[in-house]
Amino acid sequence: MPDVRPRVLAVLPALFPSTVIGVAKPLLRLHRDERISLELTLQYLVSRRAVERADAMVLCHTVDPHYGVILEWARELGRPIIYEIDDDLLAVPEHLPGLAYLREPARREQLLACIRQADVVRVYSPALQAKLASYNANVSLVAGPLDWSLMPDAPPRRTAGTVKMVYATSRAQDTIGTMLVAPLLRTLDAHPHVELTIWGPRLDRLSEHPRVRSRPLIRDYDRFFERFAREGFDIGLAPLPDDEFHRGKSNNKFREYAACGIAGIYSDTSVYDTSVEHNVTGLLVRNDDHEWHAALARLIGDAALCKAIGDRARQYAATHFTEAITDNAWLAPIIRLAAAGPRSRPAASTASGAETIIGVARFVSRLAAKAGPVRRAHGARVMWQRVWVHSLGLAQLATWEIKRRRLERRVARQRASHQRSGVVPGKTTRLTE
């Protein structure tokens, strides 16, 4: 029988936590379950042939303007696009380090082109959904993903007589965490049985405290969350500025803390107040030193309340953040768009090793052809700088191939583990025991 599964071409700008967790993993699960036929790749490896093979395309985050031809191919071939964006990349503040490239006019225009051309735009924030509705009528608010296979089978034991707090972020240069320094120092001085773990950044004044433990940032999200979930934290901290950019973020910290049964304290913004129920599944506070300190003192002084909030948050996560919900939110628009799209396409196939090798060979050939003219026009130093930049690109390609295969194997192992244990992914029976 012919393969009638929708063929999906998913194009990632790079491998970082949001593209892996939100896009690659759920699509790989759907592929392993034989619900779609997936071709997963990076934007600089995409060919017109790959677009032609697809029934639907998935793009996410940003598309480098240099690869804007991907949108042109999709438009010419009539291929529908699902576009995922988990940050308000149209409102990146100037003071945030490392994000200046997102404010470049060409990249901003490319971002708007993606949003306007997409048949469906996926977001995780109500504020971002409202904002992008002015560019696209089909902006879908979806629940954030959570990989329960990374959780231990049983909640870790808490340390008797000790309250363990945690603040974790992937931001190496963290300005948000500085708003916690004063209330946390005050809390640590008032409660000698309280310990704090800072996971990722280093916060001046706070990191030198004798009861503050610093853990280095772990770039691999799966490794990070597997360790995080086994630490047995009691209280989790999630500060967030209430501005246009940060209101476009997802409630990732609530998902993580809730899944681990941690009682979280969250900034009272639209990112969290749409999912956290105050005094029930978490505490919502204004970004004020006094309110943060009062919330900390309340949970530290009332162990029963702290545990009850953590337990209720875990129950909420087990109901609202599951593989089944995440995967179905992807599958429904894929099926609908693939069915409505053009059916004239090449015979079923996927990108071959030969296709990748040919693409790399062409890339190297173009690089060699440009070396001479660049050297004559700009000098040897500029030429070697450009060669180095392109060489890094090739190294990223090799790294991508290794990581992609590891990711596929990891998803396959998780699926096989579920099948051996008789657990159906997405069900909550195992999660609520």
C-alpha cells in the first residue's frame, strides 16, 4: 500500500533547547508512531527538492535572511507552513546581551515575512498571540511541552529539617536574577535552615553566600532536566520583568517546577497568571523586594502549604502538559494543511547521505571560488576570516548530523521503554502515583 502519511519538512535554524523541545522531539515522536513522515534538517541544508517532497513545512524561531529562498520555494510550490515562535522577537530590548542580531532590519523583515506567509502560527503566550494577530489571522495558542520520560519514577526525597530553594536559567549573563538578590540575602540571613541553588548564572553578592550552591549551566536540556528533577527542591523562583518582550515568553518555569512537585513563586505577569492559580498551584507576586521576601517567608514557615502547592502543581502538570496534548497540537494542523494542499509531488523519499554530501561539496566549491577574489579585494586576513567562518558552518553541519541521530535514538529508546513498561505516552496514571 502507498504511504499516505503526511510528509513534513521541519527546518530548524540551529539546535538549542526551544527548537529541540518544542519542535524536534514531538515531530520525531509522531514520525516514530508512523503518524507523519518527517524530514528534519537545518535551514542551510534545505533544497528546493526537499520542499517539493513535503506536504507541509515547519519553520521556527527565525530564518536567516540568506535563506529566505525557502519561503520563496514554499510559495511557488504551494506548500503550507506552520511557523512556531516562542519569544517576542519583534520587541528584543537593546540591553539584552547577545541578541543584537535579532534587531537587524533584514532579519526583522524576514521574521515578518515568515509570520505573514504561514498558514498557522504557533505561540505559547497569550500576549504574543494577541500581538501577532495583526500580522496573521491564524495564530494558535498551544500548551508548552514537557518530557515526562526525563522524570524519576518516584519523587525524590526531601531533606528533613532543610528547605531547598532553586533559581535556574540558561542565561549565562542574567539580569533578571538580580531582582532576587536583596530578598534572597534577607531570607538566608533570617532562616539558617534554608539553602539556595543557583543553576546557570553567577549572581554577585549572592553567589558568595556560604549556603548558596552554584551549579554550572548544562547546555544539553535533557541532561539538565534529568538532574534537576532528582534534586528534591522545595521552592522554585521564577522572576520575570513585566514588559513587552518578556510577556511573549512561555511558562516554562511553571512546567518544570510543577512537574517536579516544587512550590513555585512567580512574577505576577500574563506569562504565569494564565496558568498559575495563586495560593493553589503557586504564589504570584509583584516584582517588589518586600513581596518576594514575604512569599519566601510564607512558604519557608509553612511546610504543609509548601508541600500542598507542590502536589497540586504536579497534578495540574500531569493533566495539562503531556505528550499526547503536545503531539496532537502538532498533528491536527499538519493533517488539515496537508490534506488541503497540492498533491502533485515526487515519489516518497527522504534526504539521502548522497544529497547531503553533494550539498556540502557545492558549498566547499563556492567557498574556494570566492577565496581568490576576496583576497585580491580585501586582503589575506579578510579572506582567512571568511574561510574560518564558513569552516565553523561545516563543523556545525557535522555536529548537527551527530546530534540529530542521537536525538532520534533517544526518542526511539523512550518510546520502547514506554512500550515495555506498558505505559502509554501522554497518559497521566504513572505521573500522579
